[in-house]
Amino acid sequence: MNQQNTGIIYLLKDKIQIFINNNPEIYELAFEPTFFNNWNIINKEIFIQKIKSFISKKNIPPSNLLLVISDFASFTKEFKTSQDLQSSPAPKINYSTQREIQSFIKTIPFKEISTKAIPSPTGVYVFTTNKEIIETIKKTFEEQNSKIVYALPARLFSGDIHMSPSLTLQNATTIFSEALSVKKYDLLAPPTVADTNIQVPQIDPEEYFDKERTKKDILRLYALVSVFGSIILSMLVVWFLNPYPQIYRGRAVIEQLLHPSQTKNLSLQIQNCTKSQQISKDLKTSLEKFNFNLLSTQDIGTCPYPQSTIVFSANVSAEIRGAILQEVSKFTPNPDILESTNEEFDIQIILTK
């Protein structure tokens, strides 16, 4: 990179620091607490004016600038994978890791998120930062005749620069020397084909469900066999205890087997992405007899699965699974069954169009 009129903007949570290569001084603009709320810009015009005033006051010349974002100005998490993503020319992330990454990104509090996936020796670092702040800094400096060449996570550079609470001359030298080698992780550039493979992924649900069909069919068969085995056992008990046994229908036997103690500690959520709110209300009413500890409904705009799905956690017994499957099948035929590690709900029912 040409060192003439070249500089670095180091972005931290509470300030920016600027180094211009022909000046040994490092300039610092501290952010006022009123600038942000949860690191979302409150008043963009005031934020821009403060930066422009800072550039003018410090007489910062027009320069080609690298915007480097520290870990203090981001949310970053490493996800383990079975594949060495650093050695693969076009690595892919498996489905379970994709879902973990998507869950992580949903927790980020920014209005707009800029994201980059960076390979690590054991998996992938998912780096996220506030897209609005980056774009505002870029626009403001470019209006002052400077140019932001790349916006790069500090984690890309050697020497643990990403954990540095301030920019040093030694760090600046490292950044200048390594910037071209990591420019493919530029947050301002559209992802390349190779980069897309390790970006926060978009999953084709049909591809996943085709691969998992056999496993789900086995789980469904297991649930049904367990339920009907319990039904037969219950009918035999009734027969031996009563010479004139009452003939129970399947639904009555299942309800009889589900003692309140089996469901009192379980939580169930119905997610509805159909056009009708009535179906989720009717299903909730149908499930209230099981006396779950928590039974709630939620309308969602985008369906995460191509067809209605029941997601069970590992602590849900076969009897309860069979009873839920039977009730849900009254409202939507042949729902899929999945296993989950979701700690918030023991059972999730997703109603699709």
C-alpha cells in the first residue's frame, strides 16, 4: 500500500484514533455518552458534525485510510467445526453450526449489522459490528476528501491487535504491512463466491430436509410405536381388572396416560406463520388440557421450515411426543419432527402455510 497520505482509523467502543503515516502523533476523538444507545447512533447529524469538527481542528489531511475495528467495537464468537476452514479453498459450514450462528446473530443489539466470517484453526470466527457506524464514518471522511480503502476487523492482524485498548505506532506498522493480505475480509466489499461459503449462511431447507428424512421418519415411528405400545398395555390392564372393560378410543387412553406430573414442568410454544390466527388459537385450546407449565403462541412472518414441524427437546417423553403429534395432526397433516437443544422451550410447534 502507498504510504504517502495513508492512515489508519482505529475504532473502539468509546473513541476513534487516527494515525497518518507522515505524522508520529496519534489523534483521538472520544465519543460522548449521548452519541449512542446500546451503541446505536442516537443523532447521526451531531455524530457527523463532531467528526468533521475533529478533522478540521486536528488538520487531518485527505488520505487513503484503513478503518480497523477492534473487538471492543464488535461482537465476535468462535464456532467449532469438523472441517479445517483455513486449508479449504471454498469451505462450507454444516447445518447445525449454521443454526448456531444464526441464533448468535439474533442476539446482536444493533439496528444494522455488518458481518464477516473469519476462518480459525478449529472452526470460524463470526465477527459482527454496527454497520451504520462504519458507513457513517466512511461517508464523513470521504466528504472531507479522504477515502476509506478497506474496513477490516482488527482480529485479522497478528500480535493480538484486536485486544489492544488503543492504537500504537507498532500496531500501525503491522496493520500497514498486512492489510493487503487480508483485504478479502473487507466489510465494505460485497462477498466473493469463496467468501460466501464461510459467510453467515443461507440454508436451503429442502436440501436439509431431504438429507434428514430417514432420521425423522425413524423418530416419528419410534414415537408412534411407544404410544401404541402404551395403549395396548393400558387396555390389557383394564381388561384384567374389569371383566366388562370400557373400550377406550386412542385419544382417551393417551390423555389418561399423561398424568399432570409429566407435563407440569414443560414449556410449549406455538409459532404461527400461516395467514390465519385462528388455527394457532384452536391448537392452543386443544393443548390446554395437558396442563403445561407454559403454553404460548407467537405469530412470525417468515417460516423457518417448508412444512409444519414439531421440535422436541431431549427431556420430552415418548408418551408426550405421541400425544402432541396426535393433537397437531388434527390441524395440519403429517408434521415433521425434529430434535432440538433449545433451552427456552421444551416443545415448539411451527405451523406453516
